[in-house]
Amino acid sequence: MPDMKKFAVILAGSGVFDGAEIHEATLTLLAIKKLGADYEIFAPDIPQHHVVNHITGEEMHETRNVLVESARIARGNIKSLAKFDADQFDAVILPGGFGAAKNLCTWAFEGDDCTVNPDIEKAVKEMYAHRKPIGAMCIAPVILGKLFTGSNLTTGDDKASADFIKKMGSEYTKAIHGEVIIDKERKLFTTPCYMLDANIVQIEEGTGSLVKEMLKYM
């Protein structure tokens, strides 16, 4: 289909505590396909900040690569974010998981003084310059808060990230399950997902709503 809309989905690894949240990532891909669009998956080719044992929550003494770990979710069909070309896509989505705040930016460790990975910043700002929709879920909206002053964003009802977003000069709007906060002027779309106490059905509602709203603005 020549008019099929195409999303770039950017992952931060594989696993909620040190990478991309797998339910959010997978259900985003499902929503894109169910709504008649297509996607390509990217991740930065960088060392993962650390590796967490997802049973104990303890840090492990090993190193992993964000692109290689993200390839688990992508079933190997993934590209380095350094190869991203905004002209090839109609929208970009950032699923959550702590990896978004540890690998894609340093908010988890540096708070207000955090920096954003250069490949992430370049990709997102290119889409912004092209006036193409940018979606972020869970904790990933802190990246948009750092990059785009004056935005309207949500992480649900989380005080730490809300304070950060407001301190960066943006508006924070509380949101519930499945609700999408839309900054129409900047074409930014955010939804809480696992920043709220959620089950997988509610995550499907949130990811589906996000993709659906973004498609309206393409």
C-alpha cells in the first residue's frame, strides 16, 4: 500500500529495569499493525548503562549492548539509530521502561542535569523539524521534556518526573489509563502506561490509544 503510514519505534534495550518495557514495546508494534500502518525498529548502538537481574532486582556484573538487547524484541529486524532517516517515516514512538531514562538519556541518575543520547536527540529533533508526530509512553516523556521547552506532557501521576518536566519549562497534565495527552502545536503525544499501577490489558489500551491519536495527525 503506497499510502501506508510508517512509524519508527525506538527501543532502549530489553527489560523494564534496564531496557525497554517489553509489554509496552510489543503492544505498540501490535497496535501499529492492527491500525493499518507499518513500522521499523531502531536502537542506539551503545553500551547499556547496567544489567539488572529481573528476578532479584540486583545489578549484575556484566555488560550488554542496547542495540543487541533490543534486537531480542525486534526478532533481529532492527537498525542502529545512527542510520535513522526522518524522511522515511511519518512518526516516531518511544516506549518506556527504565532504559529510556538510563540508556536513551541520563534522567534516572542525573535528574535535572540529565543529557540525552546524541542519536536520540538527532532523530527526535529531525522529526520535530518535519512537523511529524512524536509519541512517548511511561517514563520516556522526560526525554521530550528535556528537548522541547513549552510542551504539554504526561507521565500519569508521578511527582518526580512531573516536577522535572515543569522545571524544564513545560506543562504537566495528569492522565489515567488509556488517556493520551496531545500537544497539538508540537505534535507530541504522551500516555502513562506502567507509570500507573497497570495490567497488560490497560497497557494495550494505552499503546493503542497513542497510535490511534498519532495517526490522526499524519
